[in-house]
Amino acid sequence: MRTHNPHRRGPGEAGRPLVGGVWGESTLPPRPQVPSQNLSTATPPQLLTRGFNHPQLSVLYRRFLNLLISRPWLGVALALAIPIVGFARAGTLSQQFFPPSDRNQFHIDFELPVQASLTETERQVQDVRNLIVQQPEIEKVTWLVGETFPTFYYNVVAQKESVSNFARGLVQLQPNLLPQPIVRRLQLQLDRQFPQAQVLVRQLEQGPPFESPLELRLYGPDLDRLRQLGNELRGVMAQVPQVVHTQSTLTEALPKLGLQLDETSARIAGLDRAAIARQLDANLEGAVGGSILESTEELPVRVRLKQGDRGNLNSLNSIELLSQEEAIPLDALGRVELLPDIAEIDRRDGLRVNIVRGYLEAGVLPADALAQFEQAWQASGVTLPQGYSFEYGGEAEARGTAEGNLFSTVGILAVLMLATLVLSLGSFALAGSIAAIAIAAVGLALAALRLFNYPLGFMAILGALGLVGLAINDSIVVLAALRSDPEARRGDPKAMQRVVDRSTRHVLTTTLTTMAGFTPLLFDRAGFWPPLAVAIAGGLGGATLLALFFVPSLYSLAIRAGWIAGGDRAELEAVPD
């Protein structure tokens, strides 16, 4: 029996190729041969198509994941090691609620003894200005004598008006100069050149306003005892090396004219205390003797002793007082002397208070100086008697108030976050694990601040709160991946290792890109942004451990303990390496 073979060529058909299963003439050109080595070089590099991949490192990482999933307590301990260290070392962090401003300006407070005249203050301020303008970094200096400037910076408040012994100067630096080193140098020079005055060269600060970095308020009933305690504690405060000047509100004394009256001589002359006081007031302060019309305004004319006689103690002794019969010199009725009198008596909440203030070198953290003052106070042995109390003001009070306002809503936000997690995850155990990650993230931020030696302040607290959100986000990514895989959801160790391994690339990518985004903030010369950047970028490394090690380990423990729904416990045996 003959069969037909379509591929068999008949006689005379050997030169005809087969096209589409039909014999016929071919008009197609021959196909060129491409060398195999050209094909391999035409493909893109593996790094661009599949990313970084290191086989040996991948094998070690998978084995490590198997170890942690098979021994979940080890994974929990490893992930929480850094947060625990952060909380343990939090007490050693310096505190600075806001760093100084980097504005190329600073101001100078110049204060003479309280009895100094406006003319004397103006003369010495001119000498100060001549010294300042010699500095090459100074562009402009403006002074106001007798009062403070109107508010030119949001937390520099005008507090003094019509004060003859006070002046404030505003110094403008050349562009792109940081004021701190210039402030320190000028403080030393002005203290050396003007020892008779209290000169404060002050850098502009951030945050709420306060009069002085260190402030101690002493409360008590007796002014003399308050003054004594203030002077003692002022001496203790001056022992702190970073303190450049101290003040006490009850220390300043005004010269007061006192008359030791001879009662017998006054009665013989027919004068009593009230009559003598009226005549002395008329001679020294003046009596209205008429008025003049200046344009449309009537001005009173006051008659009194001339300035030279009013300021001379010998002239005051020879003032003649009118009695019923004749004029009697004042020194015939008693002895005139100058007595110190308290310049001002401050009250706070109805209580007498003596405020002791300390001013620091530029760049010194007030919290560190306050800690040194407390140690010096304990060593000095100065104690407050019964009925006297104290409290701290200044930067410590402003920082405490601001931190209280900042944390006042944390409780409400925590409850809302926990409720959202419970509703989203459908499990209190899973929501609790995420809440534990939020607490651990705060410890990571504290550890980063301690490692890089940054103070704990407003920006660092904001960084810690931001890190909490990033850590929760990475952990939810891993947790959602575990819950979406049926085998990993039941707690199968192999499946959990596979899911975490697959999520690692995404978590690491998020971590590295976020850290790179915050890196430019580390180069802020004024120091305002670096605490925030360090808290977030530095803590993200530990947050990655929480997402990749803590979450699967805690998930495995939760399934084994029956806290969340899972598979048969027999499926939860460890996978050998």
C-alpha cells in the first residue's frame, strides 16, 4: 500500500524549498545568522532589570530569618535591644527646647547702677559703640538709651521704659555670618573694658520669650530675709562656670534722703513732722507758682531749688525752713543723711518675691547650667527657712509649659490610632503589636540622639513622633503581607520566611530613600533641623529591624499562644537550616 508523504520531493524538485507546506519557487532572501555573543551583550545589565542580588548574602539572610521565626523570642529580643538602650540612656540627654537663631543679628543690654543719670549712660554707651564698630564682622550698630527697642524679633519683648541707667543696642553682622563666636568674643571684651556696668551680649533665641536662661523665684514675707537669701543664692549661681552675670531684683538700692529729726528743737521752733515734710517737698520737688500759655496748651510753672543745690548734701543741710517767727536752717532741726532704699518690690500671685537671674555664655545649654547650679546649691548648705519657698522660671519654665502643650493631645491621638488599628486589622493582639512598635520607635529616636550627641528638644520630639509613623508604616507592610499569604497566615515557618524575604526589598528601599531625604537637614549650621533629621533618619535603621524581625517573631508567638486565629499548632514547628 502506498502512502503519500508531503515532505517527499519528486524527481526534478530537489531545488525547490517548502514554503507554507506548498511546493513552489521561493523569492525570500536568505536569513542572516546573528552570532550568539552579540545577543548576550545586547541585553541590559542585571542590576538595572532585577536590582541588587547577592546569592551568598541572600542564603545567609534566609537562614537567619528561619532562626528567628523558629525561635521568636530571640527575634523579639534582638529587635528591642536598641529601643531599650535608648530609653535607658534618655536621662543622660541634654535638654534644649529650642536652639538659638542663625539670624545675623544680636542685641546688647547695657545697665549701670540704678542711680546713674541718663547723661552718664549715654556717654558710656558711646564708648561701647566705638569698641564694637572696630570689629570687622560688624556692619551696623543702633542704640536706644533709656528704654528698649520696639519688638523687632518675635520673642524679644520690650520691657523697660524711661530707665535712665539702661540702654539696648542692636548689632547687624555682615551677611552669612553666625553670631555665636562674635557674641562670645564681644562679651569678654565688654566685661573687661566696662567693669562698672552689667553688659549682656545676647544671641537671638527660638521659642517662647523669657528674661534670663536661669531664673529662681524666692517667696517669703520679710524683705530683708528675702534680700539676704537672694544674695546668697546669687553667689552660688555665680560659681557656675558658664554664668557670665547674675541679678537679683531686691539687690538694687536707691539713695534716699533721711532726716533724723530732733523732736525738742522742732517743738521749740513751732514745727511738726508734717510741716517740715511739706516745706522740704516744696524746695526739692517744687511748688506750682503759675502757668504759661504755649500755643494752645497751658503749662504749669514749678518753682524749686536749682539742680546744683538739690544734688548737694551740704546745700540740703542749709535749707531754711519757715517757722512762726524766723527762718531756721534744716541742720538745726536734725541730721540729714543718705539711706539705701529698695528700688522695687516685686509681687507674684500676691506674694513678695525676690527673682535671682543668671545669664549664660552663648551656646551653653540652660538645662546643663541649671543642673550644675542645683549641685552647687546642695554643696553650699544654703537652706530656706520655714515660710519661704522657691520655684524655677526662665528657660526651664518656658520649656515645661511648651512641652506640656505639645503632649496635651498625645493621649487622644493614641486612643484614635489604636482604635483605627483595631478596626483595620480586626484583632486587638495585632493592634497591640503595632502599638508596641510605636513605643519602641520612640526608644530608637532617643538612642539616635544619644549616639550623635544631640539635645532633646522640640524638633527632636517632632522627629520621634514622625519616626513612630514611619515605623508603623513599615511594620504594617510586613504584617499585611503575612496576613495575605494563606500559609503564612496560619504560621507556617517556611511561608513566613518566604513572605518576609519578599518584603525585605520594599522595606529597605523605603528606609534608604527616607534617610537620604533627611540627610541635607544635617548640614544646617544653626542646629535647628539636625535633631529632627537625626531622630528620624537615625532611628529608621532600628525601625527596619522592628519590621523585619520583630513583626514576624511576635506574629509567630501570637499564633502559638492562640491570641490570633491560625492553623494547627503542629504546623508551627521550626524549619531546619
